[in-house]
Amino acid sequence: MGNSAPLPAFGALAGLKVIDLSRVLGGPYCGQILADHGAQVIKVEPPAGDETRAWGPPFADDGTAAYYNGLNRNKRDIVIDLSKPEGREIVLKLLADADVLIENFKIGTLERWGIGYEQTLRERFPRLIHCRVSGFGADGPLGGAPGYDAVAQALGGLMSVNGTPDTGPLRVGVPVVDITTGLSAVIGVLLAVIERQRSGRGQFVEATLYDTAVSLLHPQSANWLQSGQTPRLSGNAHSNIVPYDKFPTRTCEVFLGIGNNGQWKKLCEFLGHHDMASEPRFATNAERFRHRDELRALLEAQLQEVDGEQLCRDLLAAGIPAGAVRAIPQVLTDPHTLHRDMVVQVEGVPGIGIPVKLSRTPGRAHSAPPRFGQHTRELLTEHGYGAAAIDALIARGSIVEHVAT
């Protein structure tokens, strides 16, 4: 693994050196997860910067958008103009002892610059794991096309199963494809790191928005492959399970996730309608699905006078999956969210915590998202550049240094 690690070693990935050339969401999210678990991640930005720095409001006090800050903690930052030959030479020097390269350039860009994986990097750095995040991959009918989360949701079928007959297909409200593509990239990188322990060789890892979107279609994809029947828009209802839906109560909306007949029986007992559990129309999931409209009407009548928050607490205590439908402020101030350390603050910058907890080598948020070019001089010094050489690179515009104000 890479040997330049100025930060104290911690986490499962301590000693792993990652060069992150990516921007926006999928690639930076991948890099942040690796950094959260101890990898040394060097973010390389172009002179124009990662565009998400300006994706606000809201903005932090230093003018950086919250969008950027949510994806780039625990990294160090250097600004390099890769369109210049000496800029590319700097990146090659950074890669000399690196373990992983993450990038999401338009396909063909690195090759045009003479630093593509098959073209240059594989032979020059045989242990390097090159991870590319792209919209559709390099080949096939859509190969090389630009990718955006909402477009992938549309083309990948997710919108077709999100919404109601009244609304029509809807985009999922968070960039679920970008985020899960970042997770797929993390998985690919870690698989390649493990395999390299056996072979001593790196490899090319690819995660695309399109492939990820298609992979998220379960169970609708499995249903269509088995039955040939096109899934229909069902709103909050499940395509296979009843009752698995949102219901109104006196105080709020709640979601009941009844996944098996035992839970159904418990729910009926809790609601004081023991007879409903054994009624032939509702005794099994298949029958409940067949009579779902009748069942919904009965449940709505029983729930309309109930305190929804208390109901869900009682149901959970009884082993029945249920949850009040909450807004973001409620979630991020909830005692359980705070108990699980899912809201953190680093150097005054708030963010979401680390969802994967390891007992011996836990990850941590240790440094705020870097300012533009914050570590340019520091990183070049670590990689053998003298002060005069750095000054000359700055003068020629090949690199940009952060100037404290």
C-alpha cells in the first residue's frame, strides 16, 4: 500500500493511498467512504474546481456549498491543470506509490491526454487499481454517453415504479443512483484490493449509473422475469406484500411493513381485531394481496383516531415493523440518530455519520472538507517538489495554491 500518510493511522484502510480525480457525487462519495475508514485520499481538482462547491444555497461561512461539504471530508486537496503536460506529470508522480485511482472523466479524456489505463497506467503502475465511475460504460449502444442521476432513474426503470397512477412516474427524491453507484465503486475497489493480495496486480474497476439503476429494480425485475407482467405504479404500496403501505392516523402518516403472517396476526391483536387475522380474505399474504383494497379500507378506519407516533412506538416494541413518516429535521435530531452517531461535526462543518460500524477498526470523521487547493503546496512538497519548482508551477498556471484570507 502507499507509504505517504501524514495523518495518524486509523481504520480498516489505514495505509491505503487513493488519488481521487472525480467530481460531483458518485466518485467523491466513494472517496469519502474510503477516507472515513482510514485511507489517505488526495482530491485532485481542476482549476475550475469541483462544480458542487457552488451548488447552493445553502453555503457555509467560507462560501462552500453544503452539497460539496457532504461528500469530501477527510480528504486533502490539490489543484492541478491536467490539460497541461506538466500537470499530468504531477498526477503520475502522485500515482507512483498510490493504491487506487478514482475518476469520472468523460470517457476518452484520459486517453486523449495519454494517461488511459490500458494505454499507460496498467503497465507503468501494475499494482494500481483504477476505478472509473461513468454513466453507461465505454461501449454498447449507450457507451460514452454522459450520465446524470435523474436520467439513469428514467432509462433504468426506477421512475416507472415510483409514483401513483395519478402522478405518473416520479424521480426518487434523493440521487439514489449516484449514491449507490458510489457504493458499488467502493465495493469494487475493496474487491480488487483483496484480490491484489493474492496476485500482486491491480486491475480496472468500473461502476456505471445505468448498471446500478438496473440492479436496484428488485423485486419488480424478478417479478417481470418470472411472470412477464409489466409492474404497475403502486404508490407507497409494495408490489408483493400486503399490508406494506403508508396510512393516515390522527396525528401523522405512518408506514406499516407487515412482512409475514405472524406479524399480521400481531398487528390484528394489537388493534383489537383478532378475528381479522384468521378471516379467509386476510389469512395469508396471497389472500391479503387479492383483497388489498378492502383491507386498506378497514385499516384506515381503525387508524384514523390513533396517535401515529405513539402507535409506531408501541408496534415496534411489540415486534411489528412500523414508522412514522418524518421530515429531515425530525430525523436528524432524533435521539436514536444521535445515539448512533449519524450526525457529526468536524471543525465546525456538520455532516452525516458513518453507517458501517467496525468493532476493532472503526472509521471516523477527522478533518473538514478541504478548501480549494488547500494542500497543494503541502502535497507537492511531500512528493519531492522544492519551493522554487512549486512557485514556477503556480506561475505557469499548472497548479493552484489556496491563499489564506
